[in-house]
Amino acid sequence: MKFPIKAISPLTIAVLAVLFAAVDTQATSLQNESGVVNNNVIYNDTHANSKFYRGAQLLSFTMGVIQTTPNYKDTHVNEPNLFPRNASVDTHAKKFANTKPRLLTQVPFSALGVLPTSEQDDQFSYGDDPLQTVYIWHGRGGDENEFAGDAVIFVHGGCWLNAYGFDHAKGFYHALAERGMGVYAMEYRRVGDDGGGWPGSLEDVIKAVRASIVNIEATGGSGDIYLVGHSAGGHLGLLAAQALSESDVSKAIKKVIGLAAITNLQSYALGENSCQTATPQFMGGMPSDDKRTYKLATPNVADITPPVILLQGEEDSIVPKHHALVPGARNRIIKNGGHFDWLHSESTSFDALLEVLSHHDK
């Protein structure tokens, strides 16, 4: 039987045109649902072969602003992108993957300033200078929170310079407190402050750690106490733990944790990034000027009584990865991790820190 071919009516053509337009619009919407496609960055995404993804394309964001240059350096001046990531691809076990299915890496310093924060619940002085103060955030949520009763004594970073105070990490303190952790964030004198630099900054940190432990134990019912430092604060935290290891105070510290901690001042002072060039200001000269003092200012993990864990971002260009590879210390290297990721509660690095702080991490 032959079917006669009839002319297609104009109405039929119009209906088909509308249908094809709708399908094309839907595909475009799915491709661009998060923003404008950046063709300059290659991203290994599981959807890369989907018909809605053309080639190796990445949606890259800097706090809502499209970043089109992939060749960044993680410094205070030239800030990198925020990269959405699937939590399951990180190098450490994803204990919190169900609550944070997509985490960030390469967080810029500016992103810390827009995180949720809360003001401190209390504070106390450990010296006569107004900078010699410890600010306290009490853990929220009661006994049902995993970290209820535990406390972090925190030494902030900032290249040992007084341009960066404890307050740049308020979002970090708030995030820990919301999870039940008490936070003791110290301020101390730095380069640019009377009495700051070497060895005054270290002396302040030692006093602040001791005073914080006394305060925590005086409140009663405290759980584990962790001494945590970031960047230059990690350097000072390690040295403080070393100085206190012969005292009874060190027995109260469960772990000493360095977040992108600077562990080798001699090599660091020879670098050229913004923080490396601040090292001679902190030390009062170059390593060649006073090798003995630089040696004293370099932590020796073998002399630290509590266990030492060094956490490091693989792509941190402010503190190179080799600073985490110290004999006697455990370490974790976070894939694509940046320098400021540790202080951002939605990053893979912060997630790794929570694992180290948890009672399930040995």
C-alpha cells in the first residue's frame, strides 16, 4: 500500500519550530545553570562527556564574579578562584561527605571576610599590652555536638606582620563553635608592634598557650585540647609546643596541628613571595647574618611531646608543600588545596581538619 505524500501545513511547521526551540533552550540552560562557561580552564568533571558539556570546560567563580585567567598565584595580592569540587575525589577519607557534597579549594583571602561570624563570648589578658589578649568562643549546640567540650587554642597567621590580626579568621572560629568546639584565639605582638618580631612574638604565644590551658582547665568539664596554628601562626605554635614540652602544661595538649605551617625559616627567608620576604623583618636579618638564631627559630618536632600533625595544601604557593614533610610529624596533603582553604568552613581542607579533630582520627 502506498501512502500519499501530503503537503505540510504552515501550522504544523510553526508547532515543530516551537518544540525544537524549547529543547535547545533547555540544553543551554543545563549547560549554564551555574554561570558563564569559562573555556580557558580544563576541569576533569564526571559530566565532561555529556551532550550539555562541550569539551573540557569549567565554571570558575570568585565569590560570584567570573574568573577567566587560570594561571594564578595564591598570594595576598593576586587572589585565586573558588573551585566547586566533588568531595569524594579528595585524598583523605570523606567522613563528612553526606553533609558537604561539594567543597571548595583555592579559596582567596577575600572570601574569608564574607563568612558568617559571631562576636567572642569572653576574653582575658595574659599581659599588660592590649594586644596580649585571648578571645573566647564557646561551643554551641550542647552535648549532642561531636566536639562538645573540646577546645582549640589558635595561633593566627599573617606573615608575622601586624597588618593581619586575629579577626581575619572570625568565620573559622564561628564555624568551629557551631560544631561544639570551644575556641581560644590569641592576639599577640607582631612585626610593627612594640615588642613584636623575634623573639617577642614567640614569647607572647607561649604565655597565651599557657594561660589558655589554665583557663580551660579552671572551667571544669573540658575534653580534648588542641593547639592549632595557621601559616606563620603554625610556626609559632610549633615553637610554643616545643618550649612547653618540659612543663606539665604540655600534658593537657592532645595534638599540635599545623595548617600550612612554616617549618623551615632558613629556606623560607630566601623565597620571593609576599610572606617569604617578610621573614627577614621578623627575624631581624637574613639567615647568613645570624645562622644560630635562625636555627633556634626552626621547630624541632623531636622535641615536641604531644603528637604533631602537619596539614598542607598541594597547590599552596605561599607555603610550599615541603614544609609539611618534617621527620617525626604526621602529615596530610590536600589535593589542589590552597593557603586560605583551612579557614573556610566549606573547603576540603577544613573538612580534613575536622577529621583530625574528631575522636575517630587516630
